[in-house]
Amino acid sequence: MPTIKRTAQAEWNGSIKEGSGSLSAPGGALKNTPYSFSSRFENANGTNPEELIAAAHAGCFTMALSFIMSNAGIKPSKLATTATLSMEQVDQGWQISAIHLDVSGYVPGIDAARFQQLAAEAKANCPVSKVLNAKITMDAKLT
């Protein structure tokens, strides 16, 4: 299978506290979606990178769980996940310290122990769960 590539763009204008920016992605979920210092650190309207990481993790994990169940011959009726990302201030700035997944499911034919086992497998194998261990490359240029 070929490598899958996805893109997103960010634009920022101004200083960190007074400035603002927008995020866009070709899929349509983000189209000049505003973000700012206050949407990131003060809960103002707009999105922020951490919220998007939490959404990506919730979505990826839930799909991974459905995939694992399907491969095991189990058909879930409904799976719902909330990802809660924690970001903490440390000596050198901020860091994402944890993501907690709360998942619930209506899955006829399996018991709680099997659901726990499949959910643990999905958590371990979801691509977003592994993302922070990814190789990160960069090109930088002035325009």
C-alpha cells in the first residue's frame, strides 16, 4: 500500500499575544479556522493545536477499535471516545504531558473483559497514539 500523506496549513500574523492566525486543511473541516493566544491559553473562541490533537486521537482510536473488532468478527453498534489532552508548563515552556481516552461502547455479544482487551489493543496500535515517536523533518526558508 502506498504512503498516505495529509496536509494542513497554518498562518500567523503579529506577535504571540496580540497576533492571530488561521488553520486550513483540504478536507474541509478546517477552512481559515481562527486560532490565537487566547484560544490556546485562555479558552477563548477559536481552536488550538492541542484541541486538534485530542480530536485526531479520539477519531483515530475509535476507528482503530472498530477495525480491530471487525477483524475479530465483532460488529459494534456504537463506539464513543473523548480524548482529554493535558498540557503543562515546565521549565523550558509547555509540553503535552498526557492524553486520557474515555471510551464507551454498545457492542452486543462481548463482555467487559473482552471490550477492555480490544480497547487496549486499539490504544497501543492507533497511529495517533504513536505519533509523538514519529520522525520529524523540516525545511525552513525566509520569503
